[in-house]
Amino acid sequence: MNTDITASAKPEYPVLDRNPEFTKVVGNFNTLDYCRFITLTGVSVTVGYLSGIKPGLKGPSMVTGGLIGLMGGFMYAYQNSAGRLMGFFS
């Protein structure tokens, strides 16, 4: 089984690390990655709060939306950072 993710596409930019570790990818986050991460989390908290129809559901739906946004924002920032290290993004 071929687990090399660069086997099907050739990188357009210089490759810094073909298989970066988690800590290296997170350490490579730039300001734009953090801004996207925080913005996606904030928007998800707001949408979660507004989607709570009954007063007793606003808090739990806000927390749930925030957690979903937190995970999604982190994965988006991680994907961009890893792509830069592997040469797919500038």
C-alpha cells in the first residue's frame, strides 16, 4: 500500500519536508493561519448561539458550535501549514 501523499501530485514550490511531524506543522503556523483559526471559531460560536431556539438551548448549542469551529479551524490551519512544508502552497 502506497501511503506517500505526494505520489499523485508534484509540488509546485520547494519541498521543506515531505513528511512533517505534528509539532513541526503546528510550529509553522503563520499569522494568517491563526487569523483563520480564530475567525472560524468565533463565527461558529456565534452561529451556535443564534441557532439555540429555546433559551435553555443557547448555551449548549453555543459550546457545541464553538467546539466544532475550534476543531475545523485547527484542521484548516494545519492543512495549510502542512501544504506549505510539503511544497503544495506558497
